[in-house]
Amino acid sequence: MVLETLNPMHYNITSLVPDTMPVATVPILILMCFLLLIWNHEETSSIPGPGYCMGIGPLISHGRFLWMGVGNACNYYNKTYGEFVRVWISGEETFIISK
């Protein structure tokens, strides 16, 4: 009798999880989505250039300068965004001015 009560196969595992678990996860998911939106929000700049997008924009911008070189990357950004462009080089916001 004692061995039967100690047997873990005797219990149904779904009965151990409370029924309120799905109800509790909905507010947590909503809160997480709200925090993600706040974290990704940035004030839009009037200066054209690649977006920040959770830090991916600076990585792509810096990678383009490393891969193409300064001259070719500047020409690319000037053709894409115009004469005055905001980019990131080594994690710092940099402005390219050309005419």
C-alpha cells in the first residue's frame, strides 16, 4: 500500500498543474509585449539613414563600411538616402555630408 502511493506513475501529471495557469499567462504575455514595444520605441529622426531596429541597423551599417570600404559605403548611402545621412560606425552615430 505504501509503495503504491509513492509510485510516481500512479499520479496524473496534468492534475498537478492548476487550471488557472493559462489565465495567468495571458497578462504576463501582454506585459512582455508591452515592454518589448517600449524597448524598441525610439524617436524618429529627421535625418535620413538606416533604422536602429534593436541594434541591428548599427551592425549592418558598420559591417557595410568594413566590407565595402569607406568610399564605396558612403557612395551607397548617399545614393540611397541623399546628401546628408546618419549611419553608425563602431557603434557611434556618424553623419555623412556630401554633395
